[in-house]
Amino acid sequence: MVSKSGRIFVLAIALAAFVGGSQGANILGLFPSLSPSHVIIQLSAAKALAEKGHNVTVVTVLKPTVTHKNFNVIQVPLTKEESQQRSDAIGAISKSDNSNMILSLIRMSGQMDFMYYKMAEALKNDRVRDLYLNSDNKFDLVLSGYFMNDYQLAFARKVQAPVIVVATMPPNQLLNPLIGNPLEVSYVPSINDSVEKGKGMTFRQRLSGFATSLFFEFFSYLSERRNRYLYKDVFGDDPNLPEYSELVKNTSLVFFASHAPSEGPIRPNVPAAIEIGGIQVKDTPDPLPQNMAEFLGNATDGAILLSLGSNVKGSHIKPDTVVKMFNVLSKLKQRVIWKWEDLEKTPGKSDNILYSKWLPQDDILAHPKIKLFINHAGKGGITEAQYHGKPMLSLPVFGDQPGNADGMVKKGFGLTLSLLTLEEQPFQEAILEILSNPKYAQKVASFSSLYRDRPLTARESVVYWAEYVIRHHGAPHLQSPLVHMNFIAAHNIDLYILLAAISVTFILLLKVLVQFIYRKCTSKPKKEKKH
């Protein structure tokens, strides 16, 4: 009787453990960025967790284009005036020469202040603040969407949960300090450069990398000043929150939208740096809308996808440039799907062009009829093209796009032209060169195989490491000691000073000793006194 009761008791405990273990965690995703391409990557990471059965509360400013039944969305939408202000800011940037990454970032910083402060304003919304003011809300993990908004990490402290930063870029100087990832400028090139296989960096590359690191050091300083101000503005003088410099030392992991083994550059990463490049790419593409499926199905000579991203609209492009693009595309034998927002005022009518204000880009790129992707060299778009093995013609606009385009060209995946100075003949020649020369398609197809070859898919990586952080209560054992060290200690400057002081002291003592011996050896002996 006792034995039977014992078995029942053990079975009850096992059943309770199974039921408890199968319940999803409560995860909070803070994605207030005003860049749709950023939000797509961040929401895709959240969706991977929702598909695993976790409950995800999403805070966003933009209407989510990635959804799931386990999402509880809290949207703090832009007003009509704010939407126009955002569009005007992007339009102004796109009409400038942004071929130089550093000058482009400086220009963007001044014109995008509105976006930074709108993100902070979203966190002050009453529905968002209720997430930590209401004691009934319990969260096991916070996903913090990165857009130079480190002050947002305080939300995790407010809800007493570990935090993972979701970044839409590879490891870099802005994000590395959060997890103590080393900055190795002597052999890790900047975004605009690449190192040939089997070779080290040249003097010019190292000089360029060093100069770029100095710029980003200054850029980080300006970003930190803004973050400190917004930290107080959003969260006030809460005595339960640490000083800002301590706040940024509590990041468990960073999810980077990159894959160094295939994309490069090859560099050391601490265990808290998890690469999830391609997280937005579906394992199996969804069926295309009927009009697009029929349009591509009848493309006997193949098709081209033209999309300049979610930020740049057709109205941001110079009208004469649009005319030049239409003149070239309308004369091709290939069919063209062109992302264009105003369907009442299209660039022109042609049987081989289909305009659409919204595109399921990933699903279209997966279609076998697509032979070329004309893009703006955004990280997300290039990633999707690389994954599906599609050659590219990039027309970069701003930010990291010129660097992304140069990197793509150096890898042999396609060509790049300036959207600002685009002319018909070079545009046509570039398109025909990529379509007729198989080397571009072969290069990117070979890369696609390498890009997909991983021990875990991007989704599996997100799920495993997010659950790992939850299981281990923030996983503090993964944190690099570098996070808690100042610049002098991190670079052993104090040790070098000590060694220099010892060396100087030794040299001075040796000098005194040598002088003393020299004087003893060269001084004349005194004459003996006569008795």
C-alpha cells in the first residue's frame, strides 16, 4: 500500500514537472525603432520564441509586419504629422551624397534626432509604463531592440528580468562594450574593407581601421551623452535604478544579425555574442499573392525584383532618376516587380512591370524565376539575397548601405551604382552584365550553401540561447570581465606605466653606478705624506 502510494506521489510530481516545464515563458520585446527593416529582424527573433510556445508582449511604434498568435502587441503609433516628419527626414538624407560612411553617419545623426526622441516617448506611454508599474505583470526575459538606445536597458531592471539586446548589425564598436567583446582593429577590417583569404591587413587597411575606430569612439561618446539624458527623462530619478554606467553592465547576450564564418570578417567573439544572421528568412517560403505568382509564373525570360527598402519611398527619389530607371526597365525582356508606394502615380505603364506598395520580399527572392535583385544595400535585403543565392545590383542611399554594397561587390555577388547620379546607360549596362555573366550567380549560389551550413539555424539559436538565459537567471557566468574594467585596466596601461617606471629607475640607478665606478677608476691616488 505504501509502495503504491509512493508510486502515485512520484507520478504526480513528474506530471506536475512536465506541465510546468511545458508552459511558455513571458517575454517582453521592446522594439520602438522607427526603421521598418530593423523591426522586421527584431520581430522575427521574437516570433521564433512565440512559435516555441512562449508568450511575447511586443512594444512597437510601427505596425508589425511580422505577427504571431502568441504576440500581445502594444503599439504607440506615430501621428500623421510625425509620419510626415519621419518621411521628410529620410527624404532629406536620401538626396545627399552618402558614399562616405562617416560623413553619412554625421549627417544622419543631426537629421534623425526626431527618431531617437520618439523612441523614448514611446516608453513613457501609459500602456507601456503599466508593464512595470502593475505588479501583476511578470516577465522572464526582455528583448531590447537596438537603435543606439542603451537607456532602454533600464526597462529590464524595472521588470526584474534578464535582458538580451537584438541588434540588426554585426559586432561593432557601439555594441561590443555591452558584453566586453574585444575591439581588434589591427586585423578586423572596417565595414568598407575586406581582407584577402590567406593574407593579413595591409598598412593602408590598418590605418583606415584605426581612423574609423577613433571616429566611432567620438560617435559613441555623443551617443552616450544622449542616452544619459534620455535615461533620466524616461525613468526619472528612480532610486532603485543604478547609475547609467552600471546599467549598461547587465546585458546577458547580444543577438547580432550576422554570420561571421561565411560573411566575415573573422574575429574573436565572447560567448555572449550570438550571431543570428538571416533570422528573418523563412525556412519554407509562404505562397505569393495570386497576381505576383501569375506574373512570375509567366516570366519565360526570368524576372527582376526592385526594392529600395522600407524607408526610402519613390517620392524620395529625384523624378528624373525615376524616369531613367523606367526607361531602362521597361525595355528589358525580363519581367520586373517594382516596389512603389503610390499606385495612382507610377513611373509609367509597361507590360513587363508590376508595381506593388508592399512586397513579401523574402518569398519573392525564393522564387526560381528571380534572376536579379536591385536593392539599396540594406543589411536585411542583402542577407535575404545571399540566402537565396540571387545576384544583386545595389543603389545605396545612406548609413551602412554604401559599405554593404562595396562588401557585396568585393565578394563577387554583383555590382553597385550611385542612386544620386544614376544614368540610363550605366544602369542598363550593369543590369545586362549581371544577367548575362554567370559568374555573379555562381558566386552568390556558392556563398548561399556556406551561409546555410550551421550547427543551429538562426531560429534555433534564438530559442536555445533565450531559454538558456531564462534557465540560468541571466547567465552571469558568460559575462566577460572586460565589462567591469576601465580603459586603463582593459589595455594594461597601468602595467606598462609600472614597467616603464621600473625600467627608467633601473637605468638611472645603473647610470649612477657606472658614473661612480668610472670616477673611482679614473681618479688619481693621493701622494703619501713624508715622514
